[in-house]
Amino acid sequence: MPVRNTHNAANALEVRGIGKRFGGFWAVRDIDLTVRPGERRAILGPNGAGKTSLFNVLTGDTGASAGTIAMFGEDITRVPIQKRIKRGMRRTYQHANLFDSLTVRETLFLAVAGQRGGWAQLLPLKTSDPRRIEAERLAEIAGVKDFVDREVSDLSHGQRRQLEVGIALAENPKVLLLDEPAAGLSPAERPKLSALLMSLPKNVTVVLIEHDMDIALQTSESVSVLHNGRLLAEGSPDDIMQNDDVHKVYIGGSHGH
Amino acid sequence: MRPAGYLLFLALLPLVLNDFWLTLVATRALILGIIALSLTFLATYLGVVSFAQATLAGVAGYTIAYFGPNTVGVGFELPFLVSIPLALILSTITGGAIGLIARQSRGIYAIMITLAIGVAFFYFTRQNYALFNGWTGFSGIRAPEIAGVSLRDPAALYLLSLGTAALAMVLVAGFVRSPMGLSVQAVRDAPGRLLALGIPVTTPIVTAFAFSGFLAGSGGILNIWYQERISSFSVGLGPIIDILIVSVIGGLRHPSGAFVGAVVFVLLDTFAVDLIDRERFNTLIGAVLLLIVIVAPNGLQQLAKDGFGRLRQSNSNATE
Amino acid sequence: MITGMGGHMTLFLIVTLNGLTLAALYFLAASGFSLIFGLMRTVNMAHGALLLLGGYVGYSVVDTTGSWALGVLSGGLAAAFAGAIVQAGVLGWMQGDELRQTLASIAISIIMADLMLWYWGGLTYQVELPEALSGGQRLPVLGVGYANIRLALMVFALVTGLALWFLIQRTRLGAVIRAGVDDQDMLRALGFPINRIFILVFALGGLLAGMAGVIAASALSIAPGTDLQFLLSSLVVVIVGGMGSVGGAALGALLVGLAEQYGLAYAPTYGAVFTFAIMVVVLAVRPQGLLGRAEK
């Protein structure tokens, strides 16, 4: 029976009864999540647990089949992706399609500047332009400051991931959704990304879906574990590591017990 | 300051070249190069090969013809200070309009659409007498005079074309580093991602086409002063292909290739007559195009660069 | 007053029939172009040149043998052969690099046009019609007279369209072509001799173009420039109708042919604008063409 939800403005994200159905198959069902402002939340789960379906519903890439989502108390369940961006939600992409021939600085500049500026967009950029300075600040946060003038096509996979995070941080988002930021990274690149995730500004709420348990547990304050499209467990990284159910389906499963 | 050095050298050419070399080779190559630059700019930075550049040059040329002194009695005369900006504005707007029409098309689709636009314009100029005077077009067009010197004077037209070409290159270099220029390149690299940043792709595409229309238009104005006439054949398949060949010879990966291609093309056009039957020039130019597409798809400039690169590499290998 | 009305009506009917004639020709030309594009994503800019070659060869054969049917056949075969050579000798080597193929086919069309100009000169040719096709017919119901060859042309286009539809929808080669429209790599992975299929389809496209050339030379006339005219019409027809679809080519040809003739009759100095306007409107509303599938 549908219940009229009243959303609490004190919560960055409030997910109630979210489900996503493809044909007759529920990829995720009855998901409840409450994420406080500034919280670091990981959504963990083995392949096929429904992480990506949940993530796409949160970002607005696909519509929800059931339930509601609220951001800071405002219902955004039916708000299209472009408007979610305007309200301060950002996402990264797993299969990063970046502007290969632009430099890191230029890419971040575009992320900062958007399409503002009118006719002035036709004029060469001044070094003192505040948007340019902001791009440099983002480069510093994302740890790509040392090669701001390198073309994106010359970056390593890990550096591209860092740039992705830098892009998502443009215009001070309130909620940052990270799509498997560590996927495809080499062991050497992982610590750098973890460090970046941990050093993100404290006022930004971060939700990341992650397949890699180490990164998820290391960078988050709280973890939600999905299994077969449902929420299996929720708690601090320590709680999750102790949780028997999680061991069974996730850790146990992946180690072939 | 190497570019300035080249420019100074080129500016001094009228002192040593006779009128044949200056006008029929150097000036012609510069004008063709400016029009082709409008294509290599689009190809390099937006990733779109447009076949409508002769149309854009033609719009500016026809504007000058219609609103300037001509001997066919069509149109009315405006001062050059009005008709020149008007010609540039119209070619810029036409460029933007073509960009708007082709905005959702990439690669071969964009080629087909711009070619269809170019050829439709050709047929339109042939049919329409009120604006374009049909297939005979306009003749007896005079370039303006400044302090008693006609801009059609060999040295004057050469220097004007050289200055325009240099300015065009500076404008292109500035445009691609401007915020809009960055968006244009972002559209080429990953349009979907640009949308995800909240930047609509239509504005950069239309702006790039409009800027390309401006470049083509400035070449078109010089061209009509050079030719002193314009007709539907000036916007037909011949010029469309010529501009394409110039750009392909020079390479579609760097805007300045247009001028390399233009020099090669004009030299071929001027001296092929000594090698083969004048009537068979098209077979020759077609064969040259085919050869370049097969052997050096990135153009002569890239071929030379690769060649030098390999040379340098083998040299450094030898010294090690 | 009544005769005046009748005059308008007759004019309208004749213009409509002319539009249908042109549409039939455009369809014949564009179907081969669309077929090649549909299977291999190749924009064959030499398509107009193949058509003109067919027309010239057809003229020469009819001129020597006196057999119109033989002329149509040899015109078609000559263009089919030339098309196969173009694909096997040049374009096939650049498969996958669409821009390069486009540029190469432009070079080929320039060379072909120039060599044809050399051999056949700048004259306008009209193929002499056999007894059965010359003269005209007073059409029942409509009550206007119309040339036999033009009526035959419409029938021919209809038959060709149905045959193509049958080929694509009902035969094994057609199944491969339809699969190719969706996924070339898949076909290659499944071990189909895709290079030979490409050459075959190019020859088929050439055959259609060549026959269209002879028929154009019979119903109208051909001259240097005819190649460009039919290349443009083919481009617009597939842009409007949708790439790689027989039905799309037919619909596009109908729209463009009729628009051109109405334009010519009722707004002679703006005729080209109608064709152009149709294209722009379609691109604005349905960028993939009226019957085309969306680009991926």
C-alpha cells in the first residue's frame, strides 16, 4: 500500500521503497536509504546485485518503477537528469568519455564555465578569469594539477578517473554520485584514488557504488550492501566486515567458499 | 617570431615576382587557401567535412556583385563600406544556418547534407534571375579604389590577400582557445559528455559553422575582386571539389594545411598544361586526389611531418 | 471559363505525371545508392558517374545494334562492371574509413566524368526508342495524352522496386544485406565472405544505376552534368526517405520528383528551393529520414 512520504530536509538523500523493473524482472526492489549531509556512503554488492540499476535511478538516467527519492527534503523522483544537475547533483561515468584533444585545464574549465558568457565566449580567455582559477583549484583537489596542460588523451587510466572526479566537483555540488571510481585501476593507482576520495570537501555528500570492497570500506563512513536487488545489510565498515550475511553472499561468494 | 619573419618575407614578394607569378600563382593560392581554411577549420576542430564552403564564399561574392558596380544591370550599388560588411554578415549567417540544418549529423551524413545544400544552391543560382542573374551571373565587377589605387592592382590584391590570410589564421588560433572554441572541440570529441555537463551542443556547432562562413566569406570577397565576375559555375561542383581537393592535399587535420594544398593545387593547375592536354586537367586532378587519399590520407603536410620525423629519428639513431 | 479550368486541370495532370516520371527515374537511381549505403556505409559519390556511363554505353549499343532492350541491358552491365571494379580496386581497401571512401569515390567520379567527356564529347544524347515505346497514349479517366516511354518508365520503376523488395526481404542475399545494415562485424565474425558480398552489392547498385542511365537517356536525355543531377537527387532522396531502405527511397523519390516538377511549373525560378526545403524540413523533424531508423 503506497504511503505518502514526508521527507526530512535534514537528509541529503532519502530513498523510500525504490524499485526498478525491466519487463517482469525487478532489478532492485524496496530499497530504503537515508544519507546525511556530508556523509560518505558506499553501496556495495557483487555483480548483478542491482547496484547499477539503483545508481541510474538515483542519478535520473532511468526512471524509478516504484518508490520516491528526495534530495534535502525535495522530491526529485520525477525530476529529469538536467534539472537534478541544476539542483546540485553530479555523477561520474564508469566508461569515461572525455574530451581527448583538450587539456586537463580546458576540460575542467568547460565543466566550471558551462555555457555561460554569451558573446564573450568568443573571446580568448584571460589568465585572471575566475573560472580559470576555479578550474585550477579543482585540478588541485582532484590531484591532476601537475599535468593541467597535458592533453586528456595522454593521461593514464587512473589520471582520467581523477579528472572525472574533478569534473564532477565543478560548481560545488551538494551530492556527488560516483560510479565505480576504482574500476579498471591498477593496484598502484588505487591508493591515490582512495586518498582523493577521502580528501573530498567535507560539505559534499558522496555516494559511491563500488565492486571493490577494500576501496569502499576504506573511503566510506557507512556501507549499504545489495544482494539480488534487495538491501542486505547496512552499517559502518566495521559492522559490515563482521556481518555474517555479507560474508556469505559477498566475501564468501567471491572467494569460492 | 618565426611567423612574423615568414610574413615579412611573403610581404616582400611583390618586389621580386612578376605579375604572372604574383597574381596567377601567389594571389590565387592565397584566396583559394582562405576559402579552404574555412573547411580545414571545420574538419580539424568540429570534425565535420563540409561541402558547402563554395556556397558560403559564393554568398559573399554574390552580395558584393549585387550591391556593387557590375555590367549586367542587376542589383543596386551600395558603398563598399556597407556592402563588404553586409557580405560578411550574410555569409556568416548562412554558415550558421547550414550548421543548424546539419547539427545532428556527423561524418558521411554531414557530407551528404552539405553537398546537397551546395548543389541545391548551384541550381538555385542558375534558375534565379532576380538575385543571381541566372547562369550568366555577374560580370564587370570592380574592386574598390583606395587613394586612386585599385585593390585589383596585382601588388595591392596580393598584399590584401596575404593580410587577410594572416588575420584569418590569427582568428582561427584565437577562436579555438576561446571558451566557445573549447566547446566546439568538445563536441567533436564527445558530444554526449558535453550534454552531461549541461552544455547544449547546438550552439557550438552553429557558431563553428558561422565562423567558417565568415572565413569563407572573406575569401569569397577577395575571389570576386580577383575574378571580376561570378556565376553559378563559381558555386558549382567544380569549385566545391576544388576546395575539397585543396584541403585534402594539405590535410584535414590542421587548418594551415589549406595554404599548402592551395599552393600545390594552383601550381598543378598552372603548369599541368605543359605536361598534359589542357582538356584533361580534371583527370589529372582526380588522379592526384585519389593518390593522396590512398597514399597520404592525412595530407601532404602530415606526410612531410611524418617523413621528417622518421628522418630525424633515423638520424638520432645513427648518432647514438 | 470551363476550358480555362480544363487547361489548368490538364496542366496539373501533366505536371503530376512528369513528377511521377521523374520520381521513377530518381527511384531507380537512388535505390542502388541506398542499397550500397545500407549494407556498407559507403557513400558512393561515383554513383552519378556510373549512371551516366550506363546511359552512354546504352546509347552506343542502341545506335549500333538498334535493339533498345540490348542497350538497357548492356548499359546496366557496363555500370555494374565499373561498380564492381571501383569496390574491388579502390573502396574495398578502405572499408571502415568512411571519409576516405567518400573522398576516393569523388576522385573516381571526377576521373570518370572527364574520361566520358573525352570519349563521348559534350553533346546531348537521346536514345532512339523502339516502335512499341515511341508515341503516346491517351490515358483513360484522366483524359490526357502521355508519352509511352514515360509510362513504361513508371512501370519499370515499380517492377524494380518490387524485385528489390523481394530480393531484400525474401532471399538469402537479402537476409545478409539486412543483417549487414545492423552489424557488419557480426557477419564477418560468422564467416560470411563479406568482401565478395560487398563487390556483388556494388555491382547490383551499378546495374540499377546503369539501367536508370539508359532509361533516362530514352525518356529524357543525357549530357555531361547528368551525373551530378542524379547524384544530387540520390543524395536528397535517401536523406529524405531514410538511408538503406527501399521504401524510403521510393517515398523520397516521389516527394522530390513531384516537388521539382510542381516547382518548375508553378515557380520556375525557385524550383531548387522546393527540393532543398523538403530536405531541411525532414532533417528538422526526423533526422534519420522519413522511413529510416535512428542512427546509433
